[in-house]
Amino acid sequence: MERSERQRVVVVGGGTSGWMTAAALAKLLPARCTVDLVESEAIGIIGVGEATLPHIRAFNERLGVAEAEFMAATRATFKLGIEFRDWARIGDSYIHPFGTFGRGTGEVQFHHYYTRLLHAGVALPPIEAFSMACSLARANRFGAPSVDPRQIASTFGYAYQFDAVAFAPYLRRLAEGLGARRTEGRIVDVARDPLSGDVTAVVLEDGRRVEGDLFVDCSGFVALLIGKTMGEPFDDWSRWLPADRAVALPCRTATAVTPYTSAIAMPSGWRWRIPLQHRTGNGYVFASDFLDEGAAADALVAAVEGTPLAEPRVLRFKAGRRARSWVNNVVAIGLASGFLEPLESTSLYLVQQAITALVELFPERRIAAADRDEFNRLVNMEYDRVRDFLILHYHATQRDDSPFWAYVRNMEIPASLAEKMALFRRRGRVVKYREGAFLDASWVSVYLGQRVLPDGHDPRADGPPLDSLAAGMERLRGEIATAIGGMADHRDFLAGYCPMPAAA
């Protein structure tokens, strides 16, 4: 591909990933490309409600999205973390926070002081009691984080829980306002250059051709370009992540609109609970080798809190990713690139990171192999590290009450995760990465929340006397309680900040 004018980008498929891509390219690279998106109204989107990571805020800001307007349009709520119930043992509960434990400052991480006290026999509450994000979530309150790093209220972040079906139209309006063009139609053929193998156009049912220089495959599980056309192989990870089905069911909100997502372990997988302003999203992610679809639907209906608003809907998938997400002049983003179950709300994060990499490595006059290779390295790294984090949740369990939990507890795990777990068990060390979704507090929350207690700790944590260290812990809890006391109930905050339209 070599052209002197702006590159013609064709996005194949709409939905959240397609319109996120179109909006980002139109906003960030207006002098470098034109954007045409092809989608068919006859093809629905998979969206069943989205729970996100804090990275989505930076993405929205780059696009110029006004937070309150976006939240009102998508009936969004705030999200301070993810609650995990019954994962290590039935009856256990912990929160993976969007923020630090303690103040998050200093060379020695907070959890080393915490585990030192535990090993010394000091009675302590779960580590989440020392997290502003966790404590705020448990109190069902919300307030904007402080910008003053001296304040404990500066130690947390947040994400959103929103209606995915409403998000795509919102992004479409944004993208079209930035100059992206939409073509309605079903694609029936793909034209390729016989010499290079590059895609040159997509052909619609009525005979129209949409030509381009760079094609972004956002066609979902169909993977029309990256899979069916380019034949890029799919790396199957179902031996580690055996869940391959989900039953989704929205219901009227009958309980608290919590500022967190819940992942509740079930006999053959787990159940999500995503509270929005107008309803609550529910789903049962399960492994079909251990449970059939009818039984899963019955279990979900019995478990939901509130009146169902639709019939249960079954989604089928397979965990894994493409060996490469950029092949020739085709870039796969979203489900066409890979899929990892929504246990840690990473779906839109992976879309966002792929878009960011594409923007940063966007072709100049021709596609350089080095840029394409770097894109593939970055995307693969993100998928691989999220994969390990998800497997940790399953493997670090003490449950053996069902065949499913017995399998994941005893399965062989990737060497990369085995090494991470061995380091933490030895002395609480968390493998550090310069890139990747989850930082130290995320790993610590899952390790300790699922009863993986290290044998030792960072030797520098031995500095303070035990009594002063314990007293400091209590002062920290008091500081957190005071800060939370000044914040509003989550629902009240939403009503004042981003109430949904009256007709919703």
C-alpha cells in the first residue's frame, strides 16, 4: 500500500468496537486518513451491558467526550472495582479495587507491611479495609477523587457501567460529527490484490464496492477479514479458560445500584451483576462441558434480583486470540482479534489498546513490516497478560465442590502464570510490567482475596516497630472512614450529576 494522499480506512462492522475505532481515527488522525464504516442494520450487536476499566476515561477524554453527557446517554453508573463472591471458598467475598491499598507511596508496597503483621499474629481485617476504593464501594457511596496527592481520597480511580446498546449509537453520532462516513449494507464478497494479497474492497449485496487502503475488521466473532479472508489462525485457550457459553438476562433493579460490578462464582462458572441506572445486567458464564444451556438459564433466572425484562439469551464463544491481529493491510480489533471472558471487564480495554497502537503506528505512505510487527507484539502481550490474570482467579481456589472447580483447581497453567504465583508465594513479590492492564494492587487483591498468602515479605518492611505499624494501620482506617463520610450515596450522586433522559 503506497499512496501520497490520505489513507482510505474502511472499518468493517459497527457496534462498540467499530464506532470506537471510527471515532478515534477521525478525531486523532484527520490529516492522515478518511474513515468509512460499513455495517448492516440486519446484524445486531452482542452488547449485553458493559463494565469497564478506568482506562476508558482517558480514551473518552481524548475524543472530547463530556462525562456527564455520555453517562446520561448510556444510563451509566460509576464503578470503583469488581466484587468476587465465593471464589476461594463459598462465603468468601473480596473487591478488586481501582486504586491502591494504603497510600500507594514509598518504595515498599503496602501489602508487605500487612502480611508482616499477619505473620506476627496481629489480628487485622481483610486488606480491602485499607483501600479507599473498596471501602467506598462497600459503603455504596461515590465522590470524585481528590487531585491533592496528600489526601487519602486521591488514592482511587473509577470506571463506568453502561448500556452497550446505547453506547454504539452515541459513538456513531460522535464519529459522524468528526467526519466519518457510514455505509449501510451486508458484505457478500471481499476483493483482494492477486499479487500482494491485500484487500482492495468489500462488495455489498447490492453490488456496491467500498474501496480502501487499510481495512479494520470489527466484524465480531465472524472475523470476516482476518479469519475468513486472510486465514489467520486462532490460538485456542479453552484448556485454561474452559467457559465457552454465557446466558444473559436483564432485570429491573430491585436492589442497590452498587458502584461496582459483581462476579459471583457458580457451580460451573460465574455470574455477573452489572447495575445500570435503569436496569441490572445479569449473566451466567459457564463451561458447556460441565453444564447444558437449559440448566444454565434456569440457574440464572433463579438467581437474579428483580423481574426479568427479557428471555435468557445464549452467547457462544471460545477463549483465545489470533496469532496476529494485523496481516497485510487488515487490522482486527475487538472480537475479530480475540476473546477473553468478561471476568475482569477487559473487553473494551483490549479494543482501546488496539486502537491506541494503531493510531501510534498508523501507516505513512506504505505499511512498514516493523510497525505491523510491533502492533502484533503489543496486542499479543495485552491478551497474554490478561489471560494469565483471569486464569489466576480460577486456579487459585480451594473449592472442590463441583467437577468444574475441581478441574480448574488442578489444571496445568501457563508457565508465565506459574512463575508469577511462585514469586508471590515466596515473599509477596508482584511481577512488574511497564505495559499491561493490571498493576500491583490488582494482583494483590486477587492473591490475598483467594487466600494465597505469601510465606515472607520484602525485608525493608521490617523497619518500623510492630506496634507503631499496627497503630498506623488503624489511623489509616480512620482517615478512610472520615473521607467516605463526606461523600454521597451512589444513586443520589448519579441523580444530581448524570440523570438519564426522562423517556428512558
